[in-house]
Amino acid sequence: MPIPRATPLDDLYERVADHDLVLVPDAPLASALNRRLDRPHLGTFATTPRRLAAGRREEAEDRTAFLELIERTDLDWKRCAYAIGNILQCWEHQGQIDSILEYNAYADDATEAAVKYIDELETTSSQLTEYSVSNDSNVAVVGEDQLTTLERSILPDDYDTFSPFSDESFELPPFHIFDSTTAIVDTLTDSISAENAEDVAIILDSASEYSTLVESAFESAGIPFYGGPGFIDDPDHRAFCQLLRIAHRGTDTRVRDVKSILSRLGVTVDVEHLEKRLHDFDTPDVEWLRKFCDSIEERTFEQSLSAFERRTECSMDGFHDELDALGINNIPVTEAAVNQLEFYLQSYEVPVDRENEGVLLADAKSAAYVDRPVVFCLGLDEGWTHSAPRRPWVDQEDQYVRNIQQFQLLLQSGVEQYYLVQDTNGGAPVTPCLYFEELLDEEFERFSDLESVTHAKATRPQGTGFEKEPVDAPPTEVETVSQSSLSTYVNCPRDHFFSRLVDSPDKDYFKEGNLFHDFAEFYVAHPDAVDGDVIEEAVEIILDKTRPFVRSVDQKTRRTKYRVGLQTITSFLSENVPQDGTFLTPDGGRGENVFADHFNRPIESSITERWFENEKLGLKGKIDLVHEPTRLVDHKSGSRKRVSQVVKNSAIDPPNDSPNFQALLYLTHWRTQQPGDQLEFTFFHFLETLDDVVTGDADLDDTLTTITYYPTSFERHARSREMFEELREDGSGKCRKTLGKIEYDDYRAVFEEASIPDTRDSEELIESTFGDALTSRMKECVGDYKYVSTGCKQLMRQLMRVRSRNYFREDLDAFEQFVDDRLEELNRRRRGEERFPVEGLAGEPNYRYVDNRDLILETDD
């Protein structure tokens, strides 16, 4: 069906000008007709039925009825609201207040009581029920189809009807497609100013993100507007409600949860404290907030609000009035009472005194007409579609007619209309408002299927910005990189960039990990000083240091966790006693140790917490324990990983999607200290056997993951006699059987005949020239038996397992070049020669390991 053109207001006025009274369905339309009145007129000219009956502006009778009902009855607030909503809606559609009682499913005790009390109130609906227009009046009705049954009940026997639509059709202007809501809001602020604000209206879904974005942008740009923020949107009102909710959240409330409240109190908290529990965050700045929360149920709402006003130095008279109207100003602030207050503020629009000046913000599902020369319609998506009430007293067909006619009028409001939309959102197509399916004759799924204009991102004019002083200084060159920094950079360079700018909050596992490391260092230095009593005391120290992060209900389980962790550390170090460290010189990088300070025993060991900064290789880090000249140990509180996982995660060509270069980086540095030696790097996961310790079935070997570095190439290692003997003794069955029938020289000859390919894929190795040479040679030596073919495949799979579970000379050589390349690339980006990209070397970053996700846009625009 074509969209009928709305009758121009001047033409509509000419048609109804001779009437004594003009009834319209929408107050803005009445105001527009009244502004065109060009002759003296006694009494009301154009108005809505409700305003005519009430003799004043319409009031929110649902809120009025609710306040009356909770004062005069003991009904639950939610039951009251539900009953009132049904009564008023049924009254609107059926014309009588007691019509609701004809529907058995809704005629409960609460509804019957509500009907009785509402009937006694002087509401707009009751006045409308009793009112009737004199039959002597010359009455015009515009848009009778849009009037409800109750509104039509006041009409005289004889009246003239006029359609708000003409016989002509309306051609939709093109949709203006933008790539984001931000781009749409930028377009508005570019087009609207304080000077032309009175000429502009914006129609939007008030529940969408457009609403808050537009309001924030206009406030920032100094553009006046009205029709937007309500009572609960006032920053002080919102902060007070948040404060009441937070006060009942218990002792697990985190500082991050109250950050907005602290901001309103004028308190700034460093990022490092955000994960701490508020009740254990001992600082004078938050003392008022802690005391308020601790004493919340001893206060009344009135006392709480007054305390908030004194602390913030603000006045909230309107909130005092609402508490008084609800009758809760002098009752204790219990959690149930706060829930009731929150329900009321979310359910009802509290009247707000505001200046009706500037841009008009109209809700797409409430307004039916907007009288401004320029009208912007934002979104026009599914949020514009009305949800018809699913109640037996509502005629669905009549309601649909009212809704679609309202939509058609809104589309044509103003002299100039601009439809600003998105074609996609979050990668998915945006579905246009469902009313378009009936109004348009063409098939479409998205706005770009219709007549539209696509807008690229606008280049916003750059102001003078912040004052800048030129600094004649070169950027600092990064000479060394740690394993964590390198892993972050490889995964997402832009995350690495932001990690240098933005602080992160302390976490409980960081705190725990540092304390466990301190204890391990303390035990290495003073093993004879640690007994059962010292461990118990150390447990209490860790509990005290981590208390700001841990819920009180978790204290008991944490105590068990810490005790097991400390006992496992002592067991490992007592069974694997480190060398005395005389082979090392002190590194001078030792920091504080909580347990050394507490027990007054200094730590002078050179084998623990050993800092290195190898400028030649561009590497730096801290070794937890140099267990012996050729073995490094790193203490881990996290879950254990298999050796193959560790090697896989340290891949560089291409990098893994969860890169971690710790073992590879530390071994690369340590081979410069022990050149030519076979080295080991052991991850000691001291909490891995926590459950097993509790059940009495723990094995220290289950806590260890050891990666070996061989100071030779993989091919040389694979062809060595040691590898041959290992395969012959520990290989799979048919591999052992085959090698048991040959000599080492036969095995070595295969490597002289064909080179082993650079691969970690066993099937690729089997199908290579080397694989063919090995199989042929073994069949020559042993015989052309099926088990020989199978044994050769088992042999090559075993070789690949060795390749994927150890590091060899070429791995560390390649890593050295990899680090050089990354440092050169990193410094080039730090100099501003190119941007820090979002994508890492492996492509799209693994966002599970991105710390600054909110700061990273997925495009380089």
C-alpha cells in the first residue's frame, strides 16, 4: 500500500477553522492548529479529549493511582502496579472502569481493591468517563480512528470527521546510511547549533543507544534540548540510588563497583585498587562510603538522603518529595525497601520541571506528531515497532491501525525530513521497522535495498585542541623486551601500546603469586628455619595480604589452598635441593621479600629471583630459581601445561594464537651463560596437585613440566647414536622390532642419503624423500615385511614427538632473529613511522589475552 501524504497543517486548519471545537488524538497537533488560529475564539479551539475533559494538561494517572493505592492498602507494590496497568488499559479500550472485572483471569483481590480506590480518585480517565461534548457544539474530529473507545465516548451525536491524510501519496526521502551510531550523532552535532535548535526535532527510540549518545553530545556541544533525561537520569538521583544498592551488596563489593559513586563524592582511586573489596580498602578517602554502607539498615531513607546531600553538597528536594509521596521517608533502608524504590522509579515517570527550549527529543513509540520545520528520524529499526498489548480487551486490528497511522504521520513530520540509519550493526544487517513491509511495495531486507545514500565517515574539523609545545627530543629506543611484553606485542601490537599507557588493577592471583614466590625464595635461603609452625604463620600472612581481594566466605578454602601450596613448595625444594650458587655472581637486583622482613632473616642467595637484562640479545626477565648451572625453575600458581603445549605456544613462524615465549626466551639468554651445554627449563606448578593433596594421593611429578634445550641441530640429534638407542629401547612395538634387527650405521646411512625436512608434522615427514629413504633402507636391511613399514612410520612419529617437545639450536637462533625483528619493528612504530596495528603476526588477535579490549577498535579508521 502506498504511504498516504499527511494533510499539510495549513490545509487542515482551513478545513476545521469554522468549527467551535476541534478534537485531535495528539497534543502537539492541537498546539500546531491553535498556533494557526487567525480569529478571536471563545474557549478551547483544538485539543485532545483528555485535556478537554480534565481542563488542564494530562497527568500520569497510573502514577497517581499507584501512589494512592500503596498509601491506602497493604498490597504488594508490584501487584498494585500490575493491577493499575490492567485497569487503566481496559478502561481505555472498553470505556468503563469496572470492565476489567468481566475478565475472570484478571479479576483478583488486588484488582477489585484497585478498582474501588481508583474509582474514587479524580483521574483524567474518570473525568473523561463523565464528560460529554454538548450536542449544540459544532465539533470537528481529526483522526477518529486514532481515538480510543474512552476518548470517543465524549463525542456528541453529530460531528464532522477529517482524516489527517490526503488523497495524495507520500514519497519517502532517501535513507541516509552511516556506519555507526557515533557517525549519526556527529552528523547531528555538525548540523544543529544553539541558534537553530528551536527549529529542530529528533525522533528516536528512547530505549536505544541513540538517546544517551544524543543527550551527551548535545550537552558537550552546548546545544539546548528537552524531552530527554527524566527524574532518574539526574546524576545525583542516579548516584544516590546506586549508593543504596551498593550498600546492600555485602562485603564482596569491589572498589570498581563504586567507582562512579566515588567520582560523585570527589574521590579518585588509583587503578591498582579497583579489584579490592571496599570493606577492606583502608584509606581515608573512602571512609565515609564504608561507614555509610556498614550502617545502612540503621538509617531511614530521609536520613540517608540528607547524609548524601551533605557529603556531595547538593540539594535533592525533588527526591525528598518522592520519598514522602511513597511514604517511605522515615522507614529503615532495608534491601526490600530499596528494591521497592527502584521498582517505582523504573516503572513510573516522575514529573520533572524543565525548560521547554531547544531541540525537541521525541520518543518514536509515544509521539504521533512533531511540529518542527526540520525533523531527524534516527534508527527507524525494529525499536520503532509498537508491541500491541496482548490482553483480551484490546482489539488487535484497531490497535494496529492506530500504530501504523502514527508511524506514517511521524515519518512526514516537519517540512524537511532526514532519515539517519545504519545498514549493519555489529556485522549483522539492521532490520527496518516492520511497518515498512506493509507500506512499501518493494521487497527489501535492509535499508540499502531501498533508495538510500551511503555516507563515509565524516572528517571532523580539528580545533586547536590542547596547547602543545614542541619537544626536540628523539623517542626512547626499546633495547630489551620481557617475555610478557613480547607475547602481548605479538598477539596484538595495539594492546601492547595501550598497556604502556594504561595502568591495570591489581588482581588476587598477582598478589598470591608474588607471595608464593617470596616464600619459595625464603625457603631456599633458610630451609632449616621453616617448619610446620612457620608454614601456618606464612598462611596467615598471605591471607592478610590478600584479604582486600577475597570474600570472607572464601577465607577457609583459601587457607587450605595456601597451606597446600606452601607445603608443596617445601616438599619440592627439599627433594630437589638447589646448588649453593657459588657458580654465580650476585645480580644486585633483589627486591623486598615479605617473609624475610617478617621473620627478620635476610636473603643473600644469588640463585633466586635473579634479574637479567641481555642487551646483546634484546631480552630481559627474572629467573625464579637457578636450580643448577644447567637447570632453571619457574614457580607457577596456574594450571599445568604439557611440554608440547609450551613448545607450540612459543612458535614464531607463524606465532600461535596464545603466544607465550617464557621458556624459549629464558633458555635463549641462559645458553649465553652456559654455552654448549644441554639445558632444562622447568615449570613448577605448585597448586596443580591441590585436589590430590586433599585426598592423600599427590605426586610431585604431576607438578612439573620440563623443556630441554639441545645445543645441536635437530637433524644432528635425530641421527645420533643416543637417539637411535632411545628409539630401539623406548619406541613403539614395531619400531623396536625393526631397529632391533639393524646396526646404528644402517640408521645413520639414511640421514646421509636424504636430509630430514624442516617440519613438525609427522605425516609430512612420512611422505617426504627422507621417509621414502628410511623405509627403503629398513626393508633392505630387515626384509620387505609389513611390520617394517609400520615400524618406520612409528619411528618418524617418535622423531616428531621429540621435535615438538624440545628446543634445538636452530629454534633459539631463529628466536634471536625474531626478537631483533620485533624490536626494530616496535621502535619504528614508536617513532611514529607507522601505526600500532590491531592484528598481530598471526592475524586477528586472540581477544582472550587482550588486556585493553575496550580501547581497541577493530578497524584502522
